Amino acid sequence: MYPRSVDVRGISEAGRWVRRWTQRPDAAVRLLCFPWAGGAAAAFRSWAAGLPPSVDVCAVEYPGRAAREEEAPLESVAALARGCAAEVGALLDRPFVVLGYSLGALVAFEWLRALQAAGGPSPHHLVVCARRAPHLGASHPPLHLLPDAALAEAVSRRFGAIPELLLREPELLARFLAPLRADLRAVETYAWAPGPPLQAPLLALGGTRDDDVGAGDLQAWDRHTAGPFHAGQVEAGHFFLESPRLRAALLERLVP
């Protein structure tokens, strides 16, 4: 449980920051998922149905998208970590595993650092995907300052992350780019501050064809945990959420 010194009052199943698609009150472990830049909680919906009933899948929903589209997106990793802390913290009544994907890896990392500093519980495992270690500098010039058309082209070329339908519909594209730009700003202006390493075991995974995150970038996460560490690569680009290897690695770690 969260320590008494951490305020989690007013948290309910109808909160803004956490989405879940199944009710599993007797689940042995929770999987807490933090999406990538421009991503939404719904990306993890299939996992709720595909993982065993012993796993309660919960995903963070950042402001500015999906059901929170009318809210202004946040533009820093620190603000995202602070914003989700109370609702996510209310879910720590059983063993939990944390998955952070790209931007989500940094948000999860900073949330866990704050949780650890407050005397909170450690995750059974932290899994970070498609993200350089926090202390490493940016691997490319900033994208968040580009005009819409140039931003869409750069993101499509580098990550293949914008559906063709959006590229053909300027109004839909503008709605998609607003939270994406804020998320990219959060990543590209992030500055790691030295502090104690996490006590949790840590797995860092990346794609072999991801030009922004290499094997050395993944191995560099080693310095951010005092627990067991492993780094590996998946035969993929930046996105490998549905990779059988990722799912197998998670299932291996979703054991209290």
C-alpha cells in the first residue's frame, strides 16, 4: 500500500488518469502501462483481454487525447509524472509491474523515483521499451518546434507512427498533432537529475531497426537500478508492442 504520508484521497474507478477494460478484483498482480508520445491508453486494450485473468491491466491516459481530448496536454515529463501519481498510486495494493514505452519509460521512471523517495512500494519489475537511458542526451534535433506539415513528415519518416488516413485529413491531423507536439516537447526538454537508483529489477528492450535507440542506449539503463538488470532487442523498429518476445518477457515477470 501507499504510505500514509502520501495523499490518495478522492480516487475512484472513474478517475481521469487510469483506464482499465476488465474488472479483476482478485488478480494477483497489476500491470501499469505508460504510453509513448502521441499514444493513448487504448493501445493496451488488447492486453487486457490477452493476458491471463491473474493480471489486472491498467493504462495511463495523458491529457489531450481520447476521453481527455478537451484538456490541455502537459508539456513536461515531470508534470505527467506528478499528474498521474495519485490515481496510479491508489492501485498499489498488490504486487505490480510497470511498463513504460518510449515517452512512457521516462514518465514511469520519474513516477517511480518519487514513489521510492516517499517510502512507497517497489514494483515487481520495471520494463522500459524503445527509450534511451534517462541520463543520455537527445539523439536527434528537436521535432516539437517544427511546423505541422514538417512535424507530420518527420514523425512518419522516422517512426511510421501516423496513419495514412490522418495524413489525408488536415483537421484530424491537427487534432492528432497537438498532443503529440506536447509529448515530444516533454521528451526533448527532459533533463535527468542525479539521484538514488531504483531498487526494482529493470528490463530495457528496443528494436533492432530503431535508429534512435541502439543497444548501448538500452544497456545504459543499468545505472538506474540497484536490482537485477537485463537489456535486449526485438526484431522490429521503434514500435513492437505486439511482439511475441515482449509479451513473453512480460509474462515471465508478471509472477508475484
